[in-house]
Amino acid sequence: MNEHTNKQFHSDLEATRSLFLQMGGIVESMVRSATEALQTGDMSLVDQVREREKEINRLEVEIDERITNLIARNQPTAIDLRMLLSISKMLTDMERCGDEAERIAKMARRLHEGTAGYEPVVELRHMSASVAGMINDVLDAFARQDAVHAAQIVRSDKEVDREWKGSLRHIITYMIEDPRTISHSIDLIFIARALERIGDHAKNMAERVIYMVRGDDVRHTGVKNTERTARGEPLPEPESEDKV
């Protein structure tokens, strides 16, 4: 690339990167608003989430087109290509986080409109804060190209999985003790599952940040190996390593 083309490429790359960060900020706010609607019964928040989901869909299409054009019209260096490929993969996970936030908002509306005196279980409030925090941390790790911070998010997903299982046990007990709660308890299970999926998507994005920075694919390698890769350390021989 000549100097002018190179400057234009990096300007377009930075614009694409900024758009992804903007999209991520909207998704984080959607998750927080959806769970606040669940806690408070504020239906205006449900409407906000549903409107923001349309904006997320628009940004997904725009960013995807930008990535395609940048790769097709230029010859990105290895590190720039890794960033573009990472954003492309993270884009799908981020959009799905938005879908899950909208699903939570819809169920919050149904719960509050159908159940007098509804009170969500404590675990869901904590889970929602955890997964929204994971999205925020992913965006921070991506912006700073911090592989070590990204690896911490991968480990955080283990805690979210534990919270999901704990919530499931709590809600099932709630149903057994009072069969009249079965209908809205099932909705609570779907909300907890949606939160757990957001955590999974955040973990996937964190793994992509590590790939972007280090050039190593850490998917399915286990948390300890992911942390070693993020720090730039050599991996042990397979037979001496457990994956947790």
C-alpha cells in the first residue's frame, strides 16, 4: 500500500474498531436495563431495550460490510488482519448478547404484568451484574489490547456457570414449595439461562481478544492454558496439564 492508501486503511480500521466499541456499549446498557426492568417493573426500560436492539442489528450489518471492504480492497498485515477477523467473530457474539437482553426484557414484562408482588430471586440480580461487567471488561481488554485482562474474563465465566446452576436449584426449590409459582418460575429459568449465555458470549469475545493480541487460538484449551498464552508463556506438555 502507498502512504495515502495506508493512512486511509488505518483510518477506516480505527473507525471500524470504534463502531464495535460503540455497539458493545449499547449492548452492555441493554443488559443492565433489561435486568433493571426485571427488578423494578419499569416497562419503559423494556421499550428502550427493544429499540436499542434495532440499533444493534444496524451496527452489525454496517461493521460487517466495513470489514469485508477493508479486507477486499487492501492487503492487511498479519496483526491488522487478526484484528479484523477478531472483530468479525466478536460481532456475532455481541449481537447475540443483544438478542438475549431483549429476551430478558420481554420476559420481565410478562412477569410483572402477570404476577402481583413479583420479586426476582437474588441470584439473578448478581448474575446480571456479573455478565454486564464481563461485557464491560471485554470492551476494555479489546480497546487496550490487553490479553491478560481478557484471560481473566475467561475465568470469570466459570463463576457465572456456578451462579447459573445455583439459580436453577433455587428456582426449582421455589416451584416445589409453592406449585402456584411454576409458571413464572419457568420464566425465571429462561432468564437465568439467557444471562448464562451472555456470559458464554463474553468469554468467546475474550478468547478472540487473546487471538488478536497473541495470534494464538485459545478456544477449548482450558482456563490455565488460556492464562499462560495470554501472558506469553510456553504451554506444558499435554500429559502434565489439566484443563481447569
